Amino acid sequence: MTPAVQISKLDKRYPDVTALDGIALEIQPGDFYGLLGPNGAGKTTTINILTGLCNKTAGDVAIFGHDIVDDYRDCRRLVGLVPQEFNFDVFVRLRHMLVFQGGFFGLSRSICEARADELLAEFDLTDKADTQLRNLSGGMKRRAIITRALMHRPKILILDEPTAGVDVDLRRSLWQYLRRLNAEGTTILLTTHYIEEAEALCDRIAIINEGCIVAVDTTRNLVARLTTEAVHITLAVPSTNGMLENFDDLQVEATAGSNEFTVTFDRRQTSYHSILERLIATGVRIDNIRPAGNQLEQVFVSLTKQ
Amino acid sequence: MSSSDEHIYAPKLRRGNFVGFKTLVMRECHRFLRVWNQTLVPPLITTVLYILIFGYSLGSRITEVQNVSYMEFLVPGLVMMSVIGGAYQNTSSSLYIARFHGNIQELLVSSMSSFEIVLGIILGGVARGICTGVIVSIVAVVMAGVQILHLPTALFFIVVVSLAFASFGFLSGLWAEDFDRLSLFQTYVLTPLTYLGGVFFSVGMLPVIWQKIAMANPILYFVNGLRYAFLGISDISLPVAIVTVLFAAIVPFIACCVLFHRGYHIKT
Ligand SMILES: Nc1ncnc2c1ncn2[C@@H]1O[C@H](COP(=O)(O)OP(=O)(O)OP(=O)(O)O)[C@@H](O)[C@H]1O
Ligand SMILES: [Mg+2]
């Protein structure tokens, strides 16, 4: 099967920065793919090259088998882009913007109008159809920019941090929408800073750091790569130093006289079970015990920290 | 790549994206028609003022120029000035603002070719040049009592000059990095060339050395071409004026296409 996106040896050099340094990436049709990386890692640059907003320095990029330079028009019709930053003509009315955008993709006026109304209803924007974009709230602009990308029903939807600055309700409903879209066959490429979001949505994840891909795997495998585990333990009464000596061989973080501490251990050498056994053996009363931090987040941090 | 493509709306394009192109031209026209009081009325006011001041009041004290009254002499130049201004401002501001807000990306990610995008934006400027030219012509013709001798030639000059200055406007909209620079070209090049372009005088009225310098100003050729179409008089022979204006339209238009396709100032 032709990959939805195939990137090989992709370089992007600005006069004083190398934004991408030999990136390779393959996204299969139907994937829900996450591109994760710290600020300035090169996510937006990668996406802009895919969508024709940025000229690559070297390398090959194809979308469903079409070269992004030689067959750029075939590529564009297959791709919908939700950019990181709002790029509206702020004086245009929302529904007009959608109808124009459909037109730019070659859709007839009647299809555009029907599709615009369908999307406005879907995203709860019907009563804002005739509002100028500058008069929408941040969350409404987010929804507007997503509807614009969907006008021509792209085969692959690329979203650059679509949930930045979005409230919890909207985030959940966007997740739901994206999952459904993906289930119906749309390939999705998503960048996000919310690890929880990537974990909840993506089947596969690539981690990018300083212009290089440092890991590509299924979300499940990435989480399984984590061999260090950490647990937060809260005691019913403050601990004594004597008790902590029991954990001398492990890495323990605690503040004196506090009833909370964190134990970090290597899963290959120590088991949860033995930690618990040793805790109970000290005779303390445990109030609460929970894993510290998000697991994917820890993989992410370990892969991207210098 | 066949049945799985079916849920996509956007048609696969064999020839060009004509619907996209048409949509863009319509959007560009919509842009200036919506604010007609900012785009179409100002050149009309300027023209009426010029006719009142230079035509009605001062004009009577100026002897005939090439056998026509000064008022009549003035009209084609005034029309040309408003055509140039209208075409230039439409593309320069449309493109600059689209770059500034980032909504130029709406076009870049669409399935339009760069040629269709450039031509679409420029035709918006041409439409504004023509609209302005026609409105100003009607008013000037009525106020000054002029008859247009060669209507097709007049339309030819209005259309091709619009194309030339819509292309120049496009280039400056691409080039300008900030709002101040957008007006630089207009202040330092366009306005002086227009005022020195034979709108208010015949080259023969200038000292010999200035006559030579004035001949290097392309706007002189456009104004005289239109003056020939209106009144049958000109400082420049018609074929020379036609060749000049075609050249002035085609060269910057090609430059627009090449620069835009390469992504000059629009792609990083
Ligand atoms: N137009 C530009 N000119 C010069 N350097 C640029 C330009 N655009 C991006 N860069 C540089 O390229 C690198 C990658 O930027 P990019 O926008 O791709 O990061 P990102 O991963 O999207 O970050 P973020 O999470 O903050 O959005 C950065 O070092 C950035 O400064
Ligand atoms: Mg980014």
C-alpha cells in the first residue's frame, strides 16, 4: 500500500539554524499519528513542508505517492491543514471564508454552501456563520480553523497543536470528533504538547528533537520502553528517617518530617511487589500510593533532554 | 488510489483549477466593491477637484494645447492616473494584508497552481483599474464635454495599463516587509512618475533637456496613448505607446509568477 506520507532524508536549513536534519518518517493510510517534540524541535517546519508553506532544503517527501514538489496540486487536494497559528483574514465572515476555501479546492458553489453549513452545525458555530472572524472567541476561532481544513474532506488531516488554549469540554469533543474521523478512514497527523492527548489519540508516535527523529514506535511500545518507574507514597503519619533507610538502595526523594515521598526504581531489578512488602515491613500506615507522572511523559523527557 | 479517493470532495484536476481561479477573482472583486466608498469614490473626488481647479478655473487662462482646450487635454491624463492608482493599490494591499494576516496560506495549501493564484489576484486589480477608469471617464467626459474618438483603443490602454500596475502592485505587496515600505514605492516612484508623466502638460512645453528625460518615463507613453484614443492627439506615436504598454505589463507579470512560484517572501 502507498504510504499516506513518506519522508526521507529531509533537511531544512535556515541561514543560521538547521531546523530539520535528515528526517525520515512513514505514515500509513488510516494511521492516527502523533509528532511530539519540545518547542523549536521542528514539528511545524515538517508540517509546513508537507503542505507547501515551506521550501525544503533537501530530501524527498511524498503524499499518497505524489511528490510534494512535482505533483504539488495532487498533494494539496488530499491534505487539510489546521495550522498552529490563526491565519484568517479577520474581516471576512466565517461562512464566507469556508465557502471561499471550498472554492479554492475547485468545489462548486452549492457543494461549498452545503458543506459549510454541515460543518458549522457539527462544530456548533451555526449562529456565528455571519460573524467576522475577529469577533470570535479563541475557542471559536480554533473550531473555525478546523472546519476550514475539512471543507474539501481531505484524505489526510494535519493538525498543528489543535488544542492549544482550548477548554476541557472542547478538547474532549474535539478528541471525539477526530477519533470518529479517523475511524471513518481519514489519516491524521497531529502535533501536541499535551502528552496525555497523544497517549489518548495516537496509535503511533514519532518523537522529534532538535531536527532529528529520536524515536518512532507505537504508543504502547513507547510506554513499555520505560524501565524506570516512580511511585508517590503518602503516609498517614510523617515518616521517620529510620524508615527511609529501608530504601537506601533505591532513589528516594523526601522532605524531612513530611509524610510524602517518591521512590524511583528500575523495573528490571525491583518489582512493585517488593516495594510494597518493604513498606509494610516498616510498619508505617499508607494513606495513598500512585504512579508518579505520566508514563509517556517520562519517555518523552528521557528522550529529549540533553 | 481509486475507490478510496471517493470520499474526497476536491476534484482531481486534469487541466486547471478553473473554479478555484474564478473564486479567487470573485473574492478580490468583492474586496474592493464591499468598501466602494474607500476604493471607487476617492479617485472620483480627486478627478472632480482637478477638473474644477485646473479645468474650470485655471484652464481658461492657459492657451490651447495642440488645438484642444486645456480642460479636454487634462481629461485622459486624469483617467489614466486613477486607473494606475486603483490597479496598483488593489493588488499591493490585498497581497500585503494576506501576507500580514497569514491568510495567503489559504491559497498556498489549496489545489490552485501558483500561476492561477497570481493571475487571480492580479485580475482583481485589473477589475478595479477598469472600474475606476470607467467611472472617472464618464464623469470627466460629462464635466468637460469631451467625446472619446477611439473607444476600443481607450479600453485597450485602460486594460493593459491596469494589468501593468496590478503587477507592480503585486510585486510591491510581495516585497514590502512592513507597512511603511508598502508606501515607499508609491511615494518615491509612482507619484513622481505619474505627475511627470504628461498628465498636466505636453512634452513640447518642457525645456529640451527635460523633454529627453521625460521620454524615459513609461507613464508618459500610457497617458499619451489614452489621450490619442480620447482626442486624437499625442506626443508619442501610437504604435510606440502600444509596444511600451505591452512590455510594461508583460515583464512585471512574468516576474510576479516566477517570484511567487519560488515562494519569495511567502514561503520560509
Ligand atoms: N522562518 C524562519 N526563519 C528562521 N528560522 C526558523 C524559521 N521558522 C522556524 N525556524 C527555526 O526552526 C526551528 C524549528 O521551528 P519549528 O517552528 O518547526 O518548531 P516546532 O517544533 O513547531 O516548535 P513549537 O512547539 O514551539 O511550535 C526553530 O529553531 C526555529 O527557530
Ligand atoms: Mg510549532
